[in-house]
Amino acid sequence: MKIIILGAGQVGGTLAENLANEANDITIVDKDANRLRELQDRLDISTVEGMASYPSTLQRAGAEDADMLIAVTSSDEVNMIACQLAQTIYNTPTKIARVRSHDYIKYAKRIFCKGALPVDVIISPEQLVTKNVKRLIERPGALQVLDFAEGKAQLVAVKAYHGGPLVGNQISFLKQHMPNIDTRVAAIFRKGSPITPQGDTVIEVDDEVFFIAATEDILPVMGELRRLDNPYKRILIAGGGNIGARLAESIENDFKVKIIERNLDRCNILANTLSKTIVLHGNASDQDLLIEESIEDTDVFCALTNDDEANIMASMLAKKMGAKTVMTLINNPAYVDLVQGGVIDIAISPQQTTIGALLTHVRKGDVAAVHSLRRGAAEVMEVVAHGDQHSSKVVGKALRDIELPEGTTIGALVRDEKVIIAHDHVVVQNDDHLILFLVDKNKINEIEKLFQVGLAFF
């Protein structure tokens, strides 16, 4: 597939790295020649220096025969205009734009359509991060929570703690201990290395366990792997920008929410738009302010400003002063592995969240969702099976008979409204949604070929 990526920032660069490793023809466009040179030195890609929204730049990038244009520059307007030009001049089949402004997103259905701006897919990092943090708040103790099949199933990552019922036991013990709940351990990371789980695999303390279940069964299963945290009640948000404001608005009816914002004008806006959230004017690293707001009684401290260093320092201070859980927004990927698991409980990477959403639309076949895991080391996909036993390599077969690439496991299927946990005897049917966990992302092409439908089906 020939793909043009506009913008060589963190998202554009990471996306280029992901796609270049999967035998795609990638061209990346940016005004920063040094950044382009750095990417070209380590990736098998083409680069074009220039303004992403100029027709001449798109022409030099090869837009006349591109299959897809992905606009992820730092400017919403440049991204939108580039998509318009790609459609008007080159009739590019698929156009994806990153749009940050809430004003644009609010009117998305009217703005991004054939009669207006021809953008096929809108990616809003702020919206994606907000949903991610909200899910983590709703699942106390989870390191990652991902929705599949419109929320019918969830994949959850937890750290196995000493004292959990399953710790020190084989995975097969889970079924004996919870006979009325069906779940599947999709993967285990032990000391940073992946382990393909088998029935006789023993869960050890500090294992990072990824399991999948119907959404209503998630909390009981979490209780088997660790002592369940009490439901969160008090949330303190540092930063009243787009993400902080959106999060407060989405949870203020269910939790006691406070938000700290340094800019007084922004505080006034927040106070007028949020109905139940308490808005505080101040610095989240102000020790006296945190004491005054009873930080020791705070269940979750969310540092969501645009400044990584400020987020990290505020989170470390809040944790030291008694906040039970701290979640920290970190834009620099190099910082994520350094801080998570220490004082900071959960490091949230907007880049990885955005990359997953973008990959959903790049993968071949009918892919309903893609999520990047462990800072891009692994991936989970929701793929829709099509065909019959004559035209498909998966439809009509029992799971035990499907030849999966090494390191790949099927966690569950969603059929109509029902979540079916993957057991060997389950037979795949047409239109089933299969949720696959890939430890080795180099196997993506094999997965895509596995789900291709033969011409006989059509």
C-alpha cells in the first residue's frame, strides 16, 4: 500500500515506523529537514520537505497514485486542507486527518462529509485519551482497559499482586475457582518479556496479565489476580486544557471531581461550563494547595497538562503526599518506560493511543479495532471473519484447527450480542468478530492473509 504521512512529529514518526516494517511504501512530509533526515536514516521510507497543504508538496510526495493520505501535522487546518486537496486534485481513496479542536469535533458530521471537507476518518487524540483515562478510573487497579465490539468485551491488563487467589496457581485453576464466569488469559509479560499462556502456566507475582472477558465479568476476574481496589470516588485533575476539561465533564456525575488550572481566564471558562466539578486556581505542584485539598484522601490524581516534566513532578509529589493512584500524561515516549511502575502508577501515552486508532484504518481486511500495547511492542486486533468454509481459511473451522502465526492467540469471539471466550472447540462463523493478541507485530501480514476471502465467496 502506498501511504503518504503528513507530519513527522511523534505520531507521524511512530506511525511511519510501524507501517514501514510491514512492507508498505511510505512517504513522510514535513518542513523540518533534520527530523526527516533522522527518520530516513533508520527507516526504509521516502521523505519530502515542504508545506503539507501545498499542492506542489503533495505532488512531489506522489499523491497522484497514493492509496491513503494520513494528515497528522500539528495544525488542524493544514490537515483538513491537505485532505481537501488530495480529494479535489488526486481523488485519493482514503483520507485520514488528526483534528484536535473541540470546536471542529463538535460539528464533525456536518463539516467532514462529501459536501464539505472530504475527510474519511477523523482522529481526535484528546477524545481518545479522555476515553482511555475514564475507562481506567472505572476499573480500579487496571493498567490498561480496551473496548471491543462496541463495548461488549474488554481486554484488561493488571499486575498480579501477592495475595491474589490465582497467584502461584496454574491458569486452568481460574475455571475451577470461577465456574460461572468465562475468561481467557490472552498474554503474560514477565519481567518485560512475553509468555504465551497455556493451561499449566503459573501466574507469578508482578506478572503483567492481559485477560479478556465479557464487560460485565471484568471486575470478578480482576479480583482473582489481585486484591480489588475499592471503587474510586475522589478524582483530582491537574490541568484544565482540552483533555482535563473533557475528562471532568465525562465523569463529574459519577465521581467527586476537582480540577486545578494555572490560568485564571481558563478557570473562569471551566467554572461556567462544568456543572459539578470544583475548579481551583493554582499550581498542581503547590504543596500547600494539595494539603488544603486533602490530597491524602484523593483516590486518583490525573496530571493532564501539556508539559511532561510538570506532569511527572506533580504526580510524584501527589503520590508522596498520599494520593492512592496517580495517572500521568506523557508525550515523550522515552519517558514512559522510565516512570511507569515506580512512583507513577500509570503513564498515558497519547501517541500510542492515536497510533492504534490510525492502524485500524490501515490494516488490510475488515478490521474493527486495533490497539497498540506495551508502548508498541504488541498489538491486539478485532477482525471480522467473512466467507464460508470454501472461501475462508477461518470460517467453518474450530479454533484448534486454525493455523495461527507463532505468538498469536485468539482471546474471544463476539457473535451478534454474545461474547464467546475462545476455546478449542468453538467454530468460527461468518461475521464473527475475533479478538486476536499479537506478541510479534511482524506477523501482521500473515494475519491479514489468514482472513482474506477467496473470490468464490463473491
